[in-house]
Amino acid sequence: MLVSACAPYYVKHQRFFAFVRTEQYAKAEAELASSRRAKKKKNRLLYLLERGHVSFLQGHYAQSSVYFLEADQIDEVYKKQLGTEILAYLLNPKLRPYQAESFETVMLHYYHAMVFMQLGNYESALVEGRRMNLRLESMNLKTKDKPKYTRDAFGHMVMGFLYEVSGDINNAFIAYRNAAEIYEKDYSDLYGTKIPLQLKKDLIRTALQTGFKAEADFYSKQYNLSSENVSVQSDAELILVVESGWGAYKEEWSIDFVFSRQGDIATFVNPATGLIFNFPASSISSSDASNLAALKVFRIAFPRYVDTPPFFRSHSVSVDGKAYNPEEIQPLNQIAKQSLQDRFMKEMGEALLRFALKKAGEYALSKENKEAGALLGIANAIAEQADTRNWQTLPRTISYVRVPLKVGKNSVSVQSLASNSSIRNDTIKVDALKGRKYLRSIRLISSKQSLVAN
């Protein structure tokens, strides 16, 4: 029972994830729909995110919107309930209703915007873009604990795409300018993701289109690009977002701590890592402190993201015999790990004190009754688990590329070289009108040959 209770979230839903990994989305959705565990109230938001995503991947856009809309409402209005939070603090973090990570909320708005684009509802897509912007602004205001992931370049890129497709070049320029700054100041150092060459061109081109000649000249000099090399010379254009691979997942890991008390300070130390947590002695009673000192060493569980290897080495997009190479714009796996690391010390401190008090009570009981103490120890082991839930069907990385189109029917080929040297071929059909821009996405997980996408 203990082993089953401690199993990571992805293990408990391994059939669903196995279907997604092999791109059997209909079976994946059926599996998720039949899962009682996934539908529990505390997992409702995560269920809606996954359900909306697999519906989107099947092309069921109207249904996908229903799930994303409810997920958005829960994510927007969710407020911690005092009773639930107290119970979670005393027993188990997994009792809390699932709260989306900041980058997951950005992805929610991205997918919902893409749904509206597919439905031809550009205004609603722009609304999602604006709501994404509000989310990004709120992230940037959270500076109390000085997290490193406070700005998301991909979110601004998506807003730029949406504005440009709808014909609002002025706001597209602003979005691209914001994205460029984040790549240069944040992404380059944190994740090693440089500003894409295509974004440099997009920035200069939209500056010229809006009449911002001074800005265009500034960026031309900064990036060493002439205006002749950035203009689009085609009847129509496809902005293709390439979602590649399988996102990171959470697992549980354990850390050993040694307790000591000196004067008014209670200290927990992990000698291997050098982690030190200090609490006021008033946080721990004298009897609990004595029991903790007798235990000497105890272990606490915490979640961590496990990286997934890249399934594909490269992608190439071609039309009419000319190839174009997508450039990475969102290293989701690295962002996920950084997001968790940003709050590690705060959450570890809270979990440490909670678990330490449990262990002190367990030790005190065992001195009076070994059997009762053992039973309490088992209960505590089951209750004190790391929260390993996450939106796992997200891609590992996201890239984009601009492809010129001709008026009429276009067949855009996407060729992907897998790590095992196999080649996957996909086709995207676009019936283009003169002067129009089109925004599409393609999800590539396995070496499976995909059906033609419209």
C-alpha cells in the first residue's frame, strides 16, 4: 500500500501517457475520461489541461475550447481555502487542489489562442493573447523571493504572432521587442537559448512597417542586418510553431537532515548538500526538540523534475523545393526545472518543519508503545509525500519558422530527424489568400508518420 501511495503521478496514469507518447490521442482521451483518479476535485485543473490538450491534438477544437475555458476559470479564480491549506500543511501537500505552474498558465493561453485561430475566431484569439500578457505582467511583479523565472519570451512571441496575423503590426512590434529583451537578458544566461535570427528580422521588419525608422535603424545596427534582408517577399506566409518531444515529469526524491538546537535557534542541516534551515526555537516545543535530537537523522520527500532526452535531432520545413530551419524559442524542460528551483527553499522549509513535528510525535509515541509508534510511522510515510503532479503532455522544446506561401493550395513538408536516425515526414496543407498570414502548430513526439494536417 505504501509503494502504491508513493508512486509518482505519471506512473499512476501511465496508460494515458503511453497513448500520448505514441500519438494515439483518441485512446489517450478515452483513458483519461474513464479515470476516476484524474477526475478528483483536487486534480480537476490538471485533468482539464490534459483533456483540452489531447482534444486539440485531435483537431476537436470546439470541445478543446470548452475544457480550456473551464481550466482558465479555475486557474483565474482559485483561492486557497483555509481549511484545505491547514489540512495540507499538517498532512499532505497533495491534498491541495492542483495549481498550475506559471509557465503552464502561459501554455494554457497559448493553446486556447491556437484553438480560436483554428476556429477562425481571431478576436477571441487576441483576447487570449491579452490575458496571457496580464499573466506575464503579474509574474514579473512577484519579486519578493527573487525568482529567476519571472518573464516568458515565448508568451510575447505568441502575442506578436497573433497581432501580426490579425494585421496589428504596431502591437506585434512591441511584443517582438519585449521578447527580444527577455531572450538577451534572461533566456541566454538561464537556459542558453539565444535570440533567434528570425526574431531579429521580425523586429526590424515590423519596425519598418509601422514607420519606426529610428528603431529599425537601431536594431539593424545592433544585429548587423540590412532592411533588404528582413522583408517578406511572398504573396502569403505561414508562421509554423514546431512542438517537439516530451516534457519533463516530476518524481519524488528524499533528503536526509540532522537536527540540532542552540539557544533560540533550531537548525536542520543536510551535510551532503550544505542545506541549512533555521527556525525560532519557539516553533518547536522542548519535548519535540528532545525527540528530534534522539532521532538524529530523518528523511523528507520533495518533488523534482526529471529531464527527458530530445527525441529529434533536427527539423526542416520545405515548400516548393526550398528548405527553412525552425529556431528554438521555448526550452520548456529547463523552464520547468527553474520554476521549481525558484521556490525550493521556501517550500522545503515549510515541509521540513511540518515533517519534523510529525517525526517527533512518532518517536514520542513509540517510546510508550512500539506497535502504535510503528503504525503512526507508516501513516506518516503515506501522508508525507511529494506532490509529483504536473502538466506532462507539454512538449520538451518549441521552435518556429516562417515559410513563404503562394496564393492557392500549398503543401508544406516537415521532415524530422530522430535520435535513432529514422526520418519522420509530415505535411501541412494551407489554402492561402493573397496578403494573408497563417499561424499553425505541429506536435512531434514519436517517429510515427503523421497524417496530413490542414
